[in-house]
Amino acid sequence: MHILDLTILEIHQALVEKRITAKELVLESLRRAKENKDNAFEMITEEEALRQLSELGEVEEDNPLWGIPFCLKDNFSTKGMETTASSNVLNGYTPLYDATVYQKLREKKAILVGKTTLDELAMGGSGTTGHKGKTYNPWDSSHTRQVGGSSCGSAVAVSSGIVPFALGSDTGDSVRKPASLAGLVGMKPSWGRISRYGLFPFAPSLDHVAYFTRSAADSAILLSVLSGRDEHDATSSFKPVEDYPSYIGKPIAGMKIAVLNDVVNTISDKVVLDKFNKSLTELEKLGAKVDRVDFSPELLGAIYAAYMVISCAEATSNDANLDGIKFGPYLGGNTYQEVMSNARTAGFSELIKRRFVIGSFSLMAENQDVLFRRAQRLRAKIVERANQVFEEYDFIFAPAAPSIAPLFSGNSDRLSDEYLIADNHLALGNFGGFPSLTLPLGFEDGMPLGVNFTGRPFEEGKLLAMAEAFESVSGLSGLSVINRKGEKL
């Protein structure tokens, strides 16, 4: 095992103790990126990485991100480097500015080694719709299983050992679901906690900057660095940034956990249920109070429909500038409508076209009341019910996905409760802007399983304390394909 396979904190300690140099670390990361066969990268940024290396200077003992290689989902703006959001419509587009989160990481002297693949324009949850084709789950050498999406490439980069952390975006579960399928910690903070300036918008009322790590402690480090008010993003919060690493190791005795019966009861996988139930027993031994709570199967079952209407409507509006004139390929035409039609026909996949049709149809004046406004009212009811749960409980807790990573060739019943509820309940965190974190639970047939904690807005510290306690229960902190740890549950 290489030092690169450790957590951020462990790698930092090795750098401080001079057991490895930043150059050796980054070169190993670049080598692994080039050899990866899972279709994880839009671009390997070797030239930029070497340039940043040359400017590092001496090891900074109080800066745990110094010299640490990382990856960035290719829907974050990077000045002077092509950024395509895995869409043909943006082939060749080179931004003129850096996303705030990328700028913050550069200031901390973390080293960018690659821009990662995603479902086109961050729409989709399978890792199959990007313009470079399918992205594969690194835990499955046969390349028959999904890693999930839309932040598929970033999930691969961390789980396969290329980097110890990677940034993604989460609109419905686009970091937290891949984290479950790839054996990672996937953190989505509160809406407004991290600036979205420079993140290509999908659905702004739902979009969050999120990220993958291998431990809760590493997640706390990143949250401290990335959080804060940004004058470039009017939706970023003025709330002070807490010392999130200080929450790691805090006791969870007395914390109250609401297990969602409506999610658990729809899951048919006995391994998932067995490991999940064992984890509840272990959390109770640590002093947490665990209750099973009925949320509302009707409301949870409606999350997916409401999400599709709202997200597609917002995406239709946000991406109106991808018209072949302002952005996108110019393919000619006698009118603006022809120019736009030609550019979009050639530039978008069938999934994107379908979603724009849904969004446009929902926003038509004659349809807004029955579709868009109805979806918004439903969203408000779902969030209201969640807030009622949070009046009594610190966390909502459930399996992050109903099973291991699905096969590319698999067909799920999209009208079943298991799909509508157990496979889509994580969007609750986006509807309410709640902080939400996925953690490894264990394995089934050699593939990872995950669980998810969702907490009250801006209580990320408490969420991270619970996450670290859960890692002590599962024994799976620092997990990757290379660093296969033994599970306790």
C-alpha cells in the first residue's frame, strides 16, 4: 500500500515527517490517473499539477491540504482549462475565471491532477450519459456495474486510490449516492454553506457543492476550508464558519436518531437490512437514542416526481444560453431558432433533450399550476414534515441506497416503492437544504453498501461527530479499493 492510499491527515503527517515528498505523491497520483480504466477523467491536468508543484515551497505543518492531490468535477469553472460538463455542447469551452472552491483549494496549496467525468450537465444518476460514455465502478473489475452519478468520475478518483478527496456537486443525491456505491464518505453541507460561484448551474434551488473523502475527519477539514460567505454568490451564508475538525471525537451520547420506517420497510435486500439493524444496536451502545419514525410514505414516494419537475424546469431556464451563439457549437441557420435547434440537436444527448422537454412543458403558462407550482407546494410539505422530525431528533437515518451498485443492464421497477422511496429519498436533503452525509456500512458480494445521516441546517459539526462515531462502529474509515479494510458489522 502506498501513502497515497491513506487519509488526508495521514498523508499530511507523512509529508511533515518527510517520509514522502509532494512531488512523489503527485507523480504517483498522475500515474494512477493515466492508468485508470474506469473512464473517470475529462482531462488529466498534468501540466497544471507540475506548475503548482514548482510553487509549493516548504511543507506547511499547520496546513493539512499542502501538497495533497485532488480532482474536480468538470462542471466547476477553471480558468484557462477546458470545462465541458461532459457535454458536446461545451466542447472547447475555456472559462475566464476560477470557481471559488477551486481558488480556495489552490490557496491551501492542494494540487489539481484532473477534471472528472459526470452525467451530462450533471443531469442523471447513473454515470452513463456523459459524452465520453459510461463511467465504471472500480470495485467491479468486470465493468458491469454503475458507480452512480452525476459525480461519477470524482467518486472513482477517490475510491480507486488516485486522490484522497475530490469535489462534486449534489442536486438530488449526486455525491451521496455514488459515495454509497463506491464505499466513500460523501458530504453535502447545508444550502449556502459553500459558495457555488463557478459551478455550472443545474437547479439552483437544489444545487450544493459537495465532496468525497475516505473519512469523516477528512470531511471536516475540507468543510472548514471550503465554507464561508462569498460576495460572488448572493446565496452563500453569512453564518460564521465553525471549527469543524474540533467535532471529531466528540461523544454522541444523548443524540437522537430517527430511523425512517418508510424507507427501511421498502428495502428487500436482507444483507442491507441486517447490517443496518446491527449498526443501530452499536450506536445505542455509544449512548445515542434510536427511534423508528413514520415519516409519510405518500410524501417520500412523491419526492422523485417533485424533483423531476422542479429540477427540469430550473435546468431549462438555466441552460437557455447554450444556444450555439452565446455558448455551444455554431452550426449555422437562417434564424435564431434554427441556429439554436442545430446546436442543441448536435450538442445534447437524448436524456438532456427529454429533461428540457419536461422542464419547458412544466413552465408553459397553461401547465404551471398543475405541474410546476404543484411540485413546489409538494416540496414545501415534504420539508415541513422533515422539520417536524427535527424538532425532536438530531438526525434522520436510513440506508443510502437499497442495494449494492446496480448493473448497467439491470432493469428496476420505477413505480415500485423501493425505487421511488429507498432509491430517491436522499433528495430530501436538497429540498430542505439540510446537511447530509453518506458513510460506508459494509459489503455484499464484494461491493460496498452505505448509510446516510441528514441533520438540521448548519449543524454540520454535530453531523460530523456522528459520522466519526459511526466509523468506529463500522470499522471502515479510510476505505478504498486498494485499502480494503475489514468491516465490523
